[in-house]
Amino acid sequence: DGGITQSPKYLFRKEGQNVTLSCEQNLNHDAMYWYRQDPGQGLRLIYYSQIVNDFQKGDIAEGYSVSREKKESFPLTVTSAQKNPTAFYLCASSQRGGYDEQFFGPGTRLTVL
Amino acid sequence: AQSVAQPEDQVNVAEGNPLTVKCTYSVSGNPYLFWYVQYPNRGLQFLLKYITGDNLVKGSYGFEAEFNKSQTSFHLKKPSALVSDSALYFCAVRDREAGANNLFFGTGTRLTVIP
């Protein structure tokens, strides 16, 4: 059963804590992405990676960090430097880029208490 | 710069009637265009894309979209709406010549199909 998994589905964090969101894909895709979704703002790109051990900042990378040590995994860490981290986080992957469509995971809803 | 505009936050249509969800885009080069659908608390599902060639693109669940270069539009259409089509729809664009792989998304249009 191929696809993208994200865990956990819901996550609660106290202010000042770092938290890591998991994203795994078994589609053998080269490229992976992290988006943040807020009501009325659509999706905004946080980071993306086109190949293992390489990644680039998106439009809103401040306060976030990523790693890409394995092709199938692209974890996102939300650090205490992120001023407004409460949001719905979506991970996606694609074969490469260009005209390849992105496949999305089910998302993680992060709430900062 | 790349951008997408979805001018309607909300579209209501009666079941069985045709539906249109509007999208206009701005890129410096030529676009790749995509439509996605999102159900509550779920990820996005791919519906269709325009790469090149025929301006009318057919996708999943009976949806289609028409690429209009002169109007820089890529409106999503369906001849007969179903209640199950009620969801949030996103248009996205990528500039072919930009080099980066990331998509630029619109703010979404919430479609409600009324029984």
C-alpha cells in the first residue's frame, strides 16, 4: 500500500519546546516538501528537498529545520523560535519536479498551549 | 514572481447543476497548472494538471479544467455537481522556467453542493 504517512495526527506543545513532525513515503519519490496551512491563506512552503542530503528554504522557513538523511524520510522540527507555530502541517512528495504532481500526506495538526 | 488568485472564497451550487471554480495565475514564463481537492482534516488530493497541448484537461471524478493563456486562467468545471463534491479546492502553479520545484497555491475555494 503506497503513500505518504505523517505522524502524529494531533500534537500539542508547550511554548518554548521544540517538536518534530514525521513524514515517510514509500513511493520512491526523489522530492519531498513541507507546507503550512492556515485558514484563509492556502498552503505556504516551508522547506523542500529534491534529493537526499540536500534541501532548500521555502517562503516561511524561519523557526523551522529539516533533514533528509534517507530518501523516504523528511522530518520537520518546529523550534521555539517559530513565533506562531499553531497550524496544520502537510508533507508532500513528487517524482522529481517540473510537471510531476505532488502527493500529500494526511497532515499533522500542531497546537501550542 | 509566481502567484495564483482564486477570487471566490465560497461557491454554492445545487446538486445536478454545473459548477465552476475560478483560478487565475501569474508567472513570468509558461505555467504548469494543477488542481487539488481537500476534505476536512485531510491532505490534498490531486485532481488534474495542465502541462502542454490540449487546453481542455480531464481529471478525476468527472472534473475538467480549461487553460486560457490570453486570460491567464485555469477554471475548474464539472457538468453535474454531486453533494460529495463539497470540499475545499486549491489551484496551484509552477513556472516552467523557474527551476525550483515548489508549487504556489491559491487561498482555496470552498465548494458547497446543496441537495
